[in-house]
Amino acid sequence: MSKINRREFLIQSLSASAGVLALSAFPFDVLAADDLVKITILHTNDVHSRIEPFPANDPKFGGLGGAAQRAALVKKIRATEKNVLLLDAGDIFQGTPYFNMYGGELELKLMSEMGYDATTIGNHDFDNGMNGLLQQMPNAKFPFLCTNYDFSDTVLKDKTQPYKVFKKDGVRVGVFGIGIELKGLVDKNLYGNTIYINPLEKAAYYTKFLKEEEKCDLIICLSHLGYKYQENKVSDVILAQQSKNIDLIIGGHTHTLLAKPLSYKNSDGKEVLVAQVGWAGVRLGKIDFLFDKKKNIFKKKHAKGTAIKIF
């Protein structure tokens, strides 16, 4: 099989696959030999302190979810994929007695054991107030990313960061976070002097920075804005359509289950993928990006995603 034909064959195989281990049948040395690099993004959102699976008799999610089950699935994928990032889009806290008893400690420790690379902050992550969140942050061996909450006059000053750049097999992946407006959604006493900044403005600034200054080949937004609304409220869809340089928006807040990422055109007419996998940790999102490497320049060729049931 010629080099060109092998490349085309691999791309077609990725496009056709919707399984848990897409392209797992192809050894990674074949990809490398063909100057192709695959980046696998795993993601969750709105897990809401769901540590154990739903009871078997639950009418909607019977037997689904569970931290141990998610960890096993992540481990299985990592065993077959070389370049994996595990990301979360917020609302880690609130929803089961585990949060009431431990205040988020267990959730963050389990995520750390699973090897999460980053999260953003959801509105329910303020449910024990800013001091409650601050107290639990040391249990997270990963950063909280947020660009549009100004914590300068709060106890969370310097406890978050706007973005992080990951390097995977030469591909530079920039990840930044965006949060929803807290006023009217969260008691003022819980978020204190946090200042909310227009997420579209912050996204524009940081995507330009990540593209031009950090030279990122792939830019991902961890968003807790919500997928879309009937009213004219900032959402993932609006962010996708009005942005530049974002390749993927991993969303949360609205508990929207997208069986696969949906594609939108940004302000430059380029594709932006929007993904969200419901809530309570019953699914794990998996998105594979395929890059063609030539002279250390990475060109995005293709992307394919799915939402995998966890059981």
C-alpha cells in the first residue's frame, strides 16, 4: 500500500468508526510512519457527585455511571491510545449525599486518581461557598481553568488559571475555561466579590493568544455556559458561531446529551465542534483528532467523536 493510500485509508477508517477504541486496530507506529498523529480527547460534564452507578431499577439510567466504572473505561482507552487528554466542563459538586458529607473531597480525589488533566468551574461548584471550594482544591491534581471570573477580591485569587497548554506527540493543545454568569443563578453570598466578565470577549482574547503566541495546533474550550437557549443568552452555540480559532467546545450546565459532537461554522467559516454528554457521569465523551505532520507543521485532517455509555 503506498504512503498516500495508507494515509487515506487511515482517515477513512477513523471516519467510519464510532466504537470505544476507534483506530485501535492500527498500531501507532503505522500512524507515525505515515506522518499522522492522533489526539484523543476524553470528557465529562455535570457529574454532580455521582460516585456510584444508578440503581438497576432506575427508570432512565439503571446501572449506568459510577466512578470506578468510568476509571476502568478511561484506563482501557489509555491502554490503546498514545495521546490522551481527560477533561471536565464543571459542576463536579452537588447531587448525592457524598457531597453533603465530604464537601467535594471524594469527587476531586477520584478525578485525580483517574488522571484528569483539567476542569473548569460550574455554578454548583460554589454550593459550599468560595471557602468550601478553596478548601477542596488541594485534592485536585489538575488545574481549574477559567478566563471570565475575576477572583482578585476573593479567597480564590491566584487559585485558578485561564488556560493550559499540553504537548502531545509534538501537537500543542491549548485548553481554556469559560463560566456562566452567576448573578441570579447562585446566591451572592456563595460567590462573593467574583466579577463576571463577558465570555465572548475573553474567548476572543485567549484563542488569539493561544493561536498566535502559544502556537497551539488544537484549541479546546471547557465551557459551562450551556448548549443553547431559546432566549438570546450566551451559549456554546453562540460562542461557536461568534468565535475564531476554537476547534472544540466541551460544554456543560444544560445536561444536554449529544450522541456525537455537532459541527458549527465560526465567524471565519471554519468548523467548530460542540460536545456535551448529559449529566451524572453516565457517559464518557471521546473525540479523536487526526493531524498530518509535515516539517513539524500539524494540519488538522479529521475528527470523529462519540458518547460512550458507562456501565
